[in-house]
Amino acid sequence: MTRLMIVSHTPHYQTGNQYCGWGPTIREINYLATLFDEVTHVAPLYSQTPPASSLPYTSANIRLVPVRPSGGEHWRDKLGILAETPQYLRVITAEMKHADIVQVRCPANISLLAIIALMFSSRPKYRWIKYAGNWKPTTREALSYTLQRWMLAKNLHRGVVTVNGRWANQPRNVYFFDNPCLTREEIINARNCIQSKELMPPYQFLFVGNLVESKGVGNVLQILKKLQQEGVAFLCDFIGDSPQRNEFENRTKDLGISNQVRYLGWIPRTSLNGYYQRAHFILLPSKSEGWPKVL
């Protein structure tokens, strides 16, 4: 029996007897589960209602080992990470004893602790660190992200690192490996969709992701305002959500483009294809991306 253990900060939720989590990650893990007899996922479990972007596990051989969530934007929230550190380390080290291979999904606070645990453990033998952030950032980032990349480049965890992109003078243990996002069937359907598209007004713009400044939502609004001033006919859908959504909606009204902009919140993955099919342009002017699954 081969056992895969995953450590990540992927938010999970419970609906009845079923666990669900951030859709893109869950889709990937469902596929990974076909390669192993058992998959154990150590990740935070939240008590809130799951957002529409969540998907359930579809494989019976996946077992969630929930931990209490921690972290946030404020210093008080960040201090909570220290309070939860003993819990994280206890669960991670206990599960490592039974795993044949571990995948740590970085960068995240719980992932940093997993790397430290691997430094002082002989098990499991096979270690795969998946760095989903920007391996060569050009903007300011969290200090913990910088620390994790340094530790991984030095191979302190004694394992493989996969990153999204190729750079000169990469360490020997760091490999290029794009995150899987689409099935073969979805790629074929997308190619067929492209054949029938015509570029004609009103131009359809689409933004999918967290509604935050770092994703460039404010820049998108300024772009749309300039298009309006130039007399360009357009419609733009924002799919996603965040605590800043009301702020962006108010900014949209102030700019006088409310009639051409819709905020739709999170939409189930299965319903997104229709929006992609209608869109002429995807807008994602992020400050930094590790692997933009939306694109």
C-alpha cells in the first residue's frame, strides 16, 4: 500500500459528512488519488459556509486531517500562528510516520513548519515540495515566503522542489513542472470554443479571482473607465469575492461605469465555462502570480 501525505493551507469546509475545499486544489488532489492507495491531507478546517468556488473530494481513499486555521491580515491574527504551531507540528510529525511520500504545498505558514519537520525527520523517504508562489518575485513579499524559498533552494528538506517556470542557474533539486489545471476534454472543448469566437462590440471582459488590490482589481476599474471615455462599448463581469468587494462596488459607481460592470461573487467551477466562452478578454493585472490558474 502506498500512502501520500499532503500538507497545505487549503481552506476546507464541512457539509454534512462531506469535506470540500478550494476547487483548483481539490481537482488536482482527486486526480492524484488515482495514483495512490491512500491520500492524507493535513489542512485547516473552517466553520463557515463553503464558498461556491469549493469542490468536494470525489475519491473515497482521501482522508482529511483537519487542523485549526490561523493567520490573517492583522498582527493579532499573525500571533495566532504561534499559538497553533504546537498543534501543527504534532499532527504533521504523527502523519509523516505512516506516509511513503509527502507533498508540501508552499508557500504558507503550515508549510514552513512541515519543511522544518522534514529537516529533522528521516521519514518519509520521498519528499515533494510544490512551490506554487512566484519563485523569482520582483515585488515585495512576506518574509516567510523568502525564508521558504531559501530553505528549499538549499535543499534543507532533502527532496524535490517543483516550480512554475524556468530560470538560469536553478539548484539541482528544483524542477520546472506546471500545475495541472485542465483535463484533456476541457482543452478540446476550449479549442472548439475559440473557433466560433468573433471580436465585435460590445467587448466582453472577464475577471476571475479574489477581489483584492494585489490582483489588480483597482487597475481593471481604471482601464474600464478609460475605455468608456474613448467611447468603446464593453461589458465586464467580476467573478470572485472578498471583504473589499463593497469598496470596489462603490468605486465602480463613483467612476460612472456601473451599467457596464457586474459583480457576480463566486460561481461554481462547472458554471464558469459559459463566462469564458463569451469573454473576449481576460483581465488579471496582478502584482505577482506563481501560477495563475485562471489564465
